[in-house]
Amino acid sequence: MHDHLTGRGRSREQAGVEALVVQGAEAGGHQSSWDDTDNAPVPLLPLLRLVTEVTDKPAVATGGIATGAAVRAVLDAGAAAAQIGSGLLLAHEAGTSEPHRAALAGDAPTALTRAFTGRRARGIVNRFLREHDAEAPKAYPHVHYLTAPLRAAAREAGDPGGINLWAGEAYRLAEARPARELVRRWAADCLS
């Protein structure tokens, strides 16, 4: 893996990349990798260390960050910044659908799946994921187009069991508050 990161890092630098977003295994939604593999993704902190060893480009850490302490941890591990996703899904400004918001209030586990789009993504385990994950092919965007009408109908019906519930492993830390308030608190907690 180290050689793989070294080669990719050099090609990014030659292309004029100014920063790298480093997404750990904990992140929700689609995996942000060039290769759509079934390899186990690397957790954020070890991945951040591997990436910062092979490039001097600033690293923006993402995946499982939903508290000021988590922001501090990635900054201490070498990140230049933290990117928060699932921790903002319940923010007042978020466009999260009502069935998705309801699922975020639960405690179901998350899993990586191809069931909804044909590309691996992390979401809250629900009926659709359980029923279709085992047979889901590596076929993005074809599976996405195939399932889009089913997901739209489920969303309209308010059925959280039939939609993609993208969320990272720390989704339970999301709060229904204004984003501005959350970001200010995380910044203050990070600095204290």
C-alpha cells in the first residue's frame, strides 16, 4: 500500500494538486478512491499518517469526525484541516430527507455496500441493504440508475427501509442544531 500511495501522491503533485482529502474507512457515503475495490478501507488516523509520509501537500482529514476532540486528533496526526460530513446531517440547514433524519435518530450499524449505486458506500443498515447487498454488482452508475426510481418512491413514501441512508460510523453524534452553532462548538472544543 505504501508504494501505491507513493505513486499516486507523485502523480497528484505533478498535476498541480494543492491539497489532498484523506477519507478514512469510517466515512459515510461513497468511498473517495480512484480504484473501486473490495479491499478493506484503512481507518482515518493510520491512513492520514501514511499519506503525510509520502507528500508535503496539506491533508484534509475526513471520516468519523463529529466532535471538537476528533478535529483535534486529526490535526495532531498531521492534517491541515478536518472535513465533517455525517456530523452535520441533522443540522437545520442540511437537506437531509425526513426518512433519513428518522434513521439518524436510531442506533442501527453502518456497512459498506454496493446495493444502492453499484459503487461502495457506507450507510446505515436497512431493509434494502440487507436484501440486496449480497448480490449487488460492481456496476456504477448502472445500478444507481436502476435503483433511483425505487429510492425516490421510498423517499416520497417516507420509507427509510428503501432508501440509501448514507452515514459514517459516528453518525450517532449528529445533532439537530444550526450548523453555525455546531462548527463554533467544535472549534472551541478543539482549541480547549
